Amino acid sequence: MVEVMLLIKNGLVCTGGERPILTANKRQQTGLSGYSTDVLINDGRIIEMAEVIPETADMKIVDATGLIVAPGLVDMHVHFREPGFEYKEDINTGAAAAAAGGVTTCCCMPNTLPVADCREIVENIVCKAQKAYVKVLPIGAVTVGQKGEKLTDFASLIKAGVVALSDDGIPIESAKVMREALRAAGENDILIICHCEEEVAMVARDMELIAQTGTGVHIAHVSTADAVETIRNAKAAGIRVTAETCPHYFSLNEDAVLKKGTLAKMSPPLRTAGDVKAVIEGLCDGTIGVIATDHAPHSAQEKALPFIDAPNGVIGLETALGVALTFLHHTGKLTVDEIIELMSTNPARILNLDAGVLRTGGIADIVIFDRNEEWIVDPTQFKSKARNTPFGGMKLHGRVKYTISRGEIVYRG
């Protein structure tokens, strides 16, 4: 049987940091330069990138005229709820939602039931993820049961396949335990992702601990002006810290809760318009280097509870790129290349993943999107099991047309 190659024709290629020389006239491709580029894929990898690649009978053609061709997005903060809460989401439906949003690599937080705090549970997640539409990579717990007391076996978790460690929604309150965790993470060369519930105070504490131990950390879902400034100052002082925010923190403020109710209830909560402005400034000046979704599915019944009783969290995989383009690119704040760096190249680099760039010989994880197409968010059409989005009914500018994972088309818009 002759294998069919995939040829993407005439796309505007954003390489994600790589700078390959194009074969036709030796012009240097510098991301989204305005030159159309063909991309040829075979056996899950990119085998050629050139201005013109001739078509042959054994090729499947994707016409990307007028569309952006970029590295598949890398979301380093999702909740796929398996094991234990499959009624909210599971690995397969979460991966399908990711594919619909142009995300080809997802990193799952460990707050499952049981918690992903030992080799057996992590190996089970890795096994189930083998058949998913996109790459699903586990993040292990820092402490046993996420109780903030006893450290997990970092070496065993790494061997099982975790790409980072986090206690996620349960911050490690003990400075002693956090210091021990940072030292162990440094010894095992693994990243700790910190959830700072009392954001400014805990970010400041963690900066001090990083300075003491010399181990870097990643701060999850930054949402306040003070936290942005604290991280900015820490970076300026040479402290090893990276940070992420989420689409809802640069597009919505606390007023959204009055309109959307529990669909806009999350942790950390939505903040003031001033905080939104500061988060955007942090994205623009490099203080915040990653956009992640914190995709947190819940059932309709749970979100229908009174506000005080309803669980925190919103979904975001299927809207993240559209929200980023709408609120950051079409407002003139960031280029498409910069958005791809925030949503693909940077998270891949932080986690040391083979992703986030398009290059000859590289894995063919690709998103193809129309940065201008207008569409109305309709949660009933989502691939996710969940519908708890604050963006329902919103008009967005920018839509995924194709997602290619390991050389296979896994989504057509």
C-alpha cells in the first residue's frame, strides 16, 4: 500500500521561532512574513518546507490560501477529569475539544480521583492517552493526595511519564514543604507549577524560596496587577520564574459575573478592569510568557447550583485561540507570531517538549486558522462534554480550520 503524503499549499507560515531558508529563492522565512509557503508531511513529520512544492498523485492536498499555518498549540494547564470524574470530561472528549481549538499537546493537572500522585495512576493516564486525537501528557502531584504534607516520589513520577509537578488548585501553604519540593525538583530536573490562591502573597513567598533554592518555578493563571508586578520585578532580579495567564483574565473583568453567573465563576476569580489591563501589559512585555486555558469542565447540574455552592472553573480549549486573536491581535497589541509564541513555542520550551515549532524533520503538529473569520460561540456545538463557558454568544474574530496531529488531520472546521 502506497502511503499518502499530506501537502499544505499556499499557507502563511508562522514557524514558531525557527528560521529555515526557503529553497526557491533563498529568502529567509521569518515567521509570518507574508510569503506563502508549502509544507509537505509524511509519516508524521515535516519532510519539506518551500515556497512551491509540486503536487503529485500520491499527495493529499490542503489548500491553505489566505490562512495561517502554525505550530499546534501547547496547553500546559488543562483538566481532563480522568480518572474519577469522567461525567465532566474524559481524556478522549478533552482531546477532541483540544483538536477543535487547534491544540495538539495538552498537559493534564493531577486533581483526579484518585490524585495522580503515584506511578500506577500516571501510567494508567499515559496508557489511555495513546489513542487520543492529540498528545495528552500528565502532570503529577507535588504532595501525596495534594495534602501539602509529604512529597511524592518525584523520580518515580518522572519515570512514569509526567512532564511537570503541581498541586494545582490546592496551594502548598507550608513554606517548609515548598522549600523541600523546590530542592527535590532541582535534583530531579522537573518543573513545579504553582497555584497561588492568595495570589500576591504566595507569589512573593515563592519568589523568596526560588531565590533560596535556585530552582525555577512556573506561576499558574496570573490574574492581578500586583502579581504581574511581583513577577516582573523577580525576573529583573534574575529569579528563575515563568508565568501564565488564561484567556478569560485578559478578556473579561468581574462585571462578567453579573451577566454570566456561575459560568464566570473560577479560581482565581475575574478581577477589575485595571487588573485586565495589567495582565495584557504583562503579556506584551514578556512578564507573562504563556497563555494556557485552565480548561475546567463541570456538569450543567453543578454549574446550576447557587453561586456560592457551584464549583469553580470554566472551559476554554475551543475558544482560546479565537479569544486571543480577538482581544490581543485585532486590538493591535500583539502580532500573530507573538500569540503563537505565547500559546505554543514558549510552553513547549518551558516544559522541554518536542513541539512548538515548524521545521523540516520535526513532528507535524500543526494548526491552520483564519485570523479574520467571525463566528459566534455556540457551546452546544462543542466537542467537550461540558458547556461551562463565559464566552457563549460572543462574536470572535479568528477560527481554527484544520488541526493536524502527528501528521494526521484530526479536525476540520
